[in-house]
Amino acid sequence: MRQAINPVQLEPFVRSQVLVTRLGGIKLDSFQRLEALVDSAGVGSIKEANALLRRFKGRSQMITAAIDEFMLDFMTLVFVVETGEEGFENPIRKLARGRLSNLNQLVNVAA
């Protein structure tokens, strides 16, 4: 017999996906969610981005390298947002979006 999942014990993003799936609603694509994280860029976003990208790691060296590049830029963005360096925020956000776009293309080509 399957044990029931308690959504409260899950990470926030996973919890929302379990609840959305149970309700039969539309689930966000991983890359759409990552784009939303780039837009909001907070400390908790790093853990969520890692969780979203975990399933793509190891598919190829290129994808793993692209994930690492995105995460480095994303963590830099979070740092800049958290420290309030507004002059650097937009260029780094643009760079993170570009890395995410490259990663998305690599994942879709490899799939």
C-alpha cells in the first residue's frame, strides 16, 4: 500500500507541484519556473533552482557545464539583489537569462 504524501513536509516548489497535480491544474514547465526565479531572485531561489536542474545533470558534459554556468550567474544575481547593488542587477539578470536560454536549448536538443 502506498503511503500518502504530506505536502507540508516537501520543499516549497515541490509542494506546489504536488498540490497542483492533485487539483488537476496546469503545472509550470521547469524552465518557466527558472525564469520566474531569475525575475524574483531571492536566497531561497538557489535551492529551488538546484532542485529543478538536478534531473538534467549528467545527461552530457555540455549540459552539466551549462547548468554550472547558469547557477554561477544566478547565485551572483541573488548576491547582488540581496546586497542592494541596483546598478549591477539588470546586466547580471540579463546574463542569467541568456545562460538559461542556452541551457534550455541544450536540454531540448538532447531530449
